Amino acid sequence: MTATNTLHAVATASASAPRWTALALLELFELPFMDLLFRAQQIHRQHHAANAVQRSTLLSIKTGGCSEDCGYCSQSARHGEVQREALLDIEAVVTAAQAAKDKGATRFCMGAAWRGPKDKDLDQVADMIGAVKALGLETCVTLGMLKQGQAERLKSAGLDYYNHNLDTAPEFYGQVITTHAQSERFDTLDQVREAGLKVCCGGIVGMGETRRARASLLVELANMNPPPESVPINQLVPMPGTPLENAPPLDPFEFVRTIAVARIAMPASMVRLSAGRQEMSDELQALCFLAGANSIFYGDKLLTAGNPEADRDEALFARLGLSAV
């Protein structure tokens, strides 16, 4: 059986919920680059408008002081590079959300540097969700690990999406984070699904993981039932003071391959080009869109990392004939 036939057999083993293997996705990674992009674009067009890209804006509503030791994150109190700030007030959040909407964003994401929210903090976040929702925007939050009942509280406030990334492959996770297990992330994702919220879940590449580990991460995402509605693929932005500040850059074509494999493995999901866009050329971003990325973070900042400014994105969309949705 050829590699292509093997992939087809794995992908169609269950018509309702395809079960992928790391080997099958690794075979995709190893296809000739043009063949991989051609296949990804074919699948993309079967499930999504060819030239439409969804735009989200991300605001840090509580920065710094996180107790976790995530090796990529400058907001960890253990790395001490980002000063701890209090939770923003609701007026500041609404002002930022209105500005994002005025610039064309359709989803507004709010992130807080916590291991997990306390109930009193969750009440304030719930008020923010309601206020942003009233502006006509989709809402998303990333607040860390949730306790029982908190996902339902967020749902009742009007939340649409909860973001909680797997970050990396199970076999590589302990080399990046030691203060909690990846299984705890799955516990939170289960609660999010049970509450009826949509899932935003992806990972970070370029942290020193192997190609097989990248395939393993995508397998975990693709085999969720159902797969995440949104899949952010982040390229590591090495932050000063973090354990990964000197991580070697990932080959750009390998990043595009990761986008393409994500698209093939999760045909119906929105694949988001996320952190790392600041460092990407327009040409590299165009390849990512060709590979199946159809969502971006839009604005000048992603939590503590830079992001292309809105004017640059507008110009790129015009050059490529892309439309915002």
C-alpha cells in the first residue's frame, strides 16, 4: 500500500470521526512541499471559502505574575521579565474591543496570566464578556485551568470560545512545563465541551521539538471529538529571560508544512496563524494562507509579543485578494 493510500485508509476509518496516527501525519509532513500544499489547498476549498480570512484581536486583561513555569512565557513569575499588573477594568476592555471592531475584527479574545481564575476574578471576567458581546463581537477568553462550574459560568455570561492550548506533544511537554501535567489541560477542555462552549486549542512550534513531535501534537488535536473549532498554530517568539530565549529558529518551510498538515487533519477547523507573525515576511504568510490558514490575530500586540499592525495586514490582504470575515 502506498503512503497516500495508507493516509486515506487512516483518515476514512470512521466517516464521522477520522482517527489519525502520528505515523500518518508524519507521512504527510514528508511529502514533497508542493504536493503537500496542493493537497491542503484542495481540502481547504472543500470546507471553506477560498480567499476568506477571519480576524481576531487579543487583549491581555491581566498581565504577569503567573505561577506556572512554561518555558516560552515571559509572564511567568519564575522568569520575572514582565511586571505583574492588576486585572483591567471593564471600561478599558470595552474601549479596546470597540477599537478592534472598528478595525475589522470579528472576534475579541481576552487573556489572563493565571494558573486558573478565582471565583471573584471570574465574576469580573463574566461582566467583560457580556459587555464585549453587546458590541456584536464573538467572545473568547484564555484564563488557564478551570474548576468545576466555571465553564458553565462563562457560558452563561455569553462566552463563545474558550482557548486552552495543548502547547506541544505529550512526549515533549515535560521539557517545556513542569508545574502541571498536560492531562490537566485535557481536564479543562473536557469541562469546556461539557458546558457547550466552542474550543480554541492549538500549540507552539519551534521550541526544539522534532518533526515527529509536531505530528504528535496535531494528532492529539485532530483526534479530539470533535476537533477544536479554532486551531491556533503559534511560532515561538523567544522572549528574553525565559528558558527558550535562545531557541534556534524553526525553518520557515517547516512552519508552512505544519499549517498544511493541520488543515488536512482538521478540515473543518479554522486554522489560525498566531504568534510569530511579526517576524514573518508577507511571502511566508502568503504560503501559510495557501497551506490552509484562514484566521489571524489582528492588531499590534499578542499578550506580550508584537504582532503586525492593522495597516500592514490591510495592505497584505489587498495584495493577495483576501477578504476579511
